[in-house]
Amino acid sequence: MKVTRGSRGWRPALTVLHAGRARRAVAAIAGLLAAGGMVAAAAPTPAAAAPHGTAPGAVSASTRLARATMASTAVVPAAARPAARLRAACPAARAGHMRCYTLFRPQYAVNQALMRGAVTHPEGWGARTLERAYRLPVSRRSHQTIAVSIFGRTPKLARYLKIYREHYGLPPCGTASGCLRIVNQHGKASPPAPNATGSGWDLEVTLDVSMISAACPHCKIIVVESSNLSDNSLGQTDNTAARLGAQVISNSYGQRENGQAMEFRRDYLHHGHMTVVSSGDSGYDAAQFPANLAGVTAVGGTQLRRAPGSRGFTEQVWNDPSLFAAGSSGCSAYVGKPGWQHDAHCPGRTVADISAIAADVPIFNAAWGGWITVAGTSAAAPFIAGVYGLAGNARHITPRHLYTHRGDFFDITHGNNALLGTPMATCGRDYLCVARKGYDAPTGLGTPDGTSGF
């Protein structure tokens, strides 16, 4: 294994190993990590907790499976170089292509302990905590199907999801039962999409299915994999998802809005299907496509913290200056003002509509080292897709519905998404980049307080 330096900084050189050497490779990596003094940065807010239903000191089934998966993976875990900060999983996309929004940082200390056989639990906001923070009735069986639009195939996705769900005490959702279905952009099991392992998109889809599971444990999931990153190919995955009957379609990718991309707007607009899209991670800027479309639910990002009071949590706009990343907001130059939006300072479609957690989320993907901390509106969008699925009304409503239920969300009134200067210099401290009482562009109407708003 070696680490090379490229135009976007340090990156791992992925090396395929013979199966018989995989276990020794993992042990060698663990030694390298220990020798380099790599430790995971402490999570700023949540404390580690034992998996739901696991007695203190016991080794859970999910931990045993995680160890086995890490030991048998045929790809050297990515990001072998230490990193104190999160970084983008997907590289910048060229014109006419999409980029996933996931930011990541491997949890080095957790994964070293996992391979040593110690009982460890990932840092960050797990599924059960999110259930409480957003007051979700997760025992509800809404019989909804949520689709994920993504590039490429992630061969061990079902196993990664199994580890996440078992760790947090969520019901099984595998391919054998039909709960999890994986198809190509034409809706077929074969030929499979290109292998996306190590591309960043494999990390994205792992995040997507995990966050859907956290919000709606009893929903079915369809993963629709495109053959390339073009606007056309990824647009086809949304069309296929609608054709296969998914009531909700989740998209955690995008690009700066432009005329070429707008040619594919119909791929994201399907009557009787709710399309949920990340607003982006570039702060207050030009609106992102397809989040700029009036027929989709555009989702911004928040940071969650524990706090006194009846809820037990508080939130503010997700903004990480060290990453030069924040949940995007913007005023579309291509899409007119929808009749249900009434904010005064944007003549076009304003992004976002609502928001959800976008920081300190743990997921499991062995090809990226095991347990990983992820961030970005890539986490918020699939979570909101899961809330739509839990509510069970996606076939019968449009984004207009959210604006008629303003009182059913946690209003986010603190923070901003200014990245290029102060909020005053960026937007004159206007609601387009600063949270305030009522609607604001970074967080929209707020975050879910149960499912009544959906």
C-alpha cells in the first residue's frame, strides 16, 4: 500500500490483495496506524453509547460482523494517512456531470480497537439518538419504498447496511427478504453498474441507506445505480426509481445550476413521487441543480447539540469554516418563484425548504476503514427522505404541503452559512444566509418535529 499526493491533496492508492493476504494486510494497517499515533478526534457533542439491546461488556453481533468484514475486505482501507479534518469523498466533477456531497473522516481509534477485539462503539449521532432528537414514531409501518439514486455498484453494500442496522437495534433489511433491492439504471439486476469502490460514491450510498434506515426502519429501500456520472445517466436512475414504484426518491448529489443541467429537470419531477435533494455544501451561493427545482424538496443542513429543555437538543445552521463547507442556500436564476413560497428578497425559487442533521454521523464501510464520521447535506437529504417514508403521504403531497404546516417543525434561529466573509458582507445579514425566526434559506422551515409536517 502506498499513499500518493495529487492535485486535491493526499489520497490512498488502492491496492487489491489476494484473499489470503487480506487479514495480514488489515493487521499491518492497524500497526501502521498505531505507530503513527493516529487517534480519532473526539466527537464534539454526542457520547458513545452501547448498541441498542446490548448488555455492557458484551460483544454485539454487529461488532463481530464488522471485524470479519474488515478482515476479509479485498481493498486496503482508504485514507491510511491521518486527517484531523473531514474531507470530500468525491472529486470535483467536470461539466455535465454530478458530484456527491459527502464529507468524511475515518474513526481511527474506534477501528483499531475493533480489530484488536475490544468492544467499541462509533462516535457520533446514532440512529436511536436521531429518533429521539426528531421525535420520530419509528415503530410505524408505513409500507413505503424509498429509492436512492447513485453512481456505480458497491459490492458489499448489503453487509455494510446490516452492520449499521444491527449495531443500532434496527430490524433486518437485506436483499433475500426483498427489503433491500439493488438494480442498474434500467431497473435490472444485470448487467451490474461499474464497481464504484473507492470512488467516494460507494461511501455516499452507504450513508444514504443508513440515514434512510435511521428515520424509517420499516421502509423498503431500492438502490438504483447509474453507469456513469453524466446528467443523463443519473437522471435515468430517478426515472427508473419512479417506474419501480418508490414513493420517495433520495438524491445526495448535484452541481451549480446551469442551462445544460436544466435540460434534465423532468427526470426529477414525477407526479405521485416525492423527490428529496441535498441543497449542497457550498454555503450561500448560486443555487444547486436539482435542488433548485420547484417540484423537489430541497434539504439544508444543521448541527445537533444536546441541551436542557423538553426536547433535550438544539440545532443551528451547519457551517464548518475549517472545511470551507456549509449547507447551501441560494436564489435560483433559472426557476421562477413557486406559488407556495413567499419570501420577499428572492424573485425565483429559494433553496432550501427544510433541513436536518448534517454533522457527526457515523456509518460503516470497510473499504474506507470501517466506522467513519460523515457530514454534509448528503446526510440530511436521505434522512428527510426517510421521514417522508415514515409519514406515508409521499404519493399525495408536493413541497407545497410543507409550507402549510410551518408550525410542525423545529424552527432553527441560530447560525449562518456565509463562507466568503462575514454574514454582513455575504448577504447583509439577510435571511438568505442567516437563520432567523420563521423561514430562512439555510434551514428552510426548520427540522422535523415528528411526522406531522409531512
